[in-house]
Amino acid sequence: MLVVDRLVKHYPTGGGEVVRALDGVTLEVMAGELVALYGPSGSGKTTLLEVVAALRAPDSGRVIVGDRDVAGLSVREAQRYRRLDLGYVSQSVDLLPGVKAIDNAALKLLGTRANVREARDAVAPLLERLGLGDRLEHRPDELSAGQRQRVLIARALSTSPRLLLADEPTGSLDTRRGREVLDLLAGLCDELSIAMLLVTHDPQAAVHASRVHELEDGRLSARPPAAPVRLGDDGR
């Protein structure tokens, strides 16, 4: 579903040196797989997500989603790709204050041709599947941190994307709520046959992953899913 092929992205620095954010990264994530990606700050994880999301162009290499190289999309094509084919869940809980959970979840669909009623009807079952059936009319300040994160997951999945990117989705949650979110993401990935790339520091993610990789200094290495994850990359 996702094929990253020999991806390179370098950044020049003011001192004449080069930061090798991505240095020949190759990675595959198939439908129904959750692949976890670890690495210290500055290792290139965010750059990789931005290139896969067609927010940043690589210096060389390909990013194949389905049958398209998204690294070569036009601005308009990239916007459509992010809106329809890609779901994105971040650590930052980007919900509109004062707006009901069901309407916050429907925002992505409203960027398509769906009207408000159609968008609400589409996301309500997702919110129920995520355990928020009794919270549809609640506003963000009436929801827990874990519940707000689930609203974001519903928004990301609302357009039935083929690929889901998750950037530290448990970073602001305690251990129990983080485990709940990871359980949900892994279950939905399998149930909906979505390819998912999860960037994280959370050691719990390795338990849920089909495969585990580490990115450091722009280079990717693999390790068994069952291997213990080192703590301390983020000071925890």
C-alpha cells in the first residue's frame, strides 16, 4: 500500500554542512499493517511523514501510495490526496473550541462535497465505534484527553483513507489512555485494511506493531516487534 523507495532529503546548514534527514530510506507498509517507527529527536521521522504526506518534496526517491508516486503530485493533486486518500493523527489535539465532537470529527469530510448532514451521518458510526456514542454533542472542554484524541482519529478516518499516518498520538496521554488509543488504532488498521505508519516514542507501540523500525541520522534499521524499546529518547 505504501512503498518508500530510496528516499533522500538533505538540508544545508548555515555553516556549510548538510543535515541528512533521510538518507536512502526504503520502507513498505501493506494494507492492514501497523508499522512503528522509533528514533530520537532530529532523526528524520517528521521529515519522512511530511514527504509521505506530500507536504515536502524529496531530493530523490519515490513514495508510492496505491499506484501513484505522491512525491510528484501537483499542488492541487497533493491537496486532494491528503483530503481523500490520507488520514493523519498527531499528538497535538487540533479540535475547534466550542464545537461539538461530531462536528469536529466531520471537518475533513466538509472539505469534500459532503454537506453538514451527510458529514455528520458518516462520522457518527465512527465515533460510536471509538466509544464516543454518548459524547457526540460534547465540546472539547467536556472531553478527556483520550476522548479528544479519539475525535481526531474519527476525523482522520472519515474519508476512508488507504493510508494513516500517526505522529506521536499518545505523547500527551498517560499510560492507560495511551494503551487504549494504540489498541484502537491497531484494531481499526486491521478491521478496515488500512496501512498505518506510526511515529512514536511510546514503548507500548511495539506490542501492537506488525513490524518495528528505527530511524537515526536519516538511516532506517529494522528490529523485531517483540524487542524491548529503549526508554530515554524523549527523556521519559
